[in-house]
Amino acid sequence: MRVNLDGKLVSVVYGYPCSINIDPMEKKPLFHFLPATQILSLATVGCNLHCKNCQNWEISQCNPEDSAVYECPPDLVVELARQHGCRSIACTYTDPVIFYEYALD
């Protein structure tokens, strides 16, 4: 989700995930990848798709002002993953393209 500010597209969800969870790796569709480990899963609101049976429609089809979000800069995401013993981080639940810059950092 972006807005035009002085001719530049700026992400309005950067650093503001709506969901941060610690999940077992087996919950992810990654066959035999780091089995029996924890993964930090995060998402921001918004999605480029409008799937009729989306299981996460409450966060994928809303605007940032319509959902509870957390202030969580990229370095804090990494710190949370380390604190919880997570060996990996998943950008999940919604379309990661929406928060590409945040995921990349």
C-alpha cells in the first residue's frame, strides 16, 4: 500500500505489521525445510489479490487505518526472531509485495 507524496510512491505500511506470530515451521508450505524449528511470521495489511475464499481476508482486504498495527522496524523484527529462537522469518498471511521494502530491509 503506497501513497504519492510529492511525486514519490511511499509505503504506508513500512514498519507497521498487523500480525507477528511465532509458528512451527511445519505450518509453512516448505517441505523438509528446517524441520522442528520455529519461524517468526509477519504481515502488513493489504493485498493485490482479491481471492474469494481468502482465509486472511480481515487483514488482506482492509486499509492500515482499519486494523490494529504494531510499530516494529526491521531491526526489531530480527531481534524478536532471535529472542524466540527462530531460525527464519516468513513474510506471510498477505501479499508480501505490498510490503516489499519492509521485507527486504
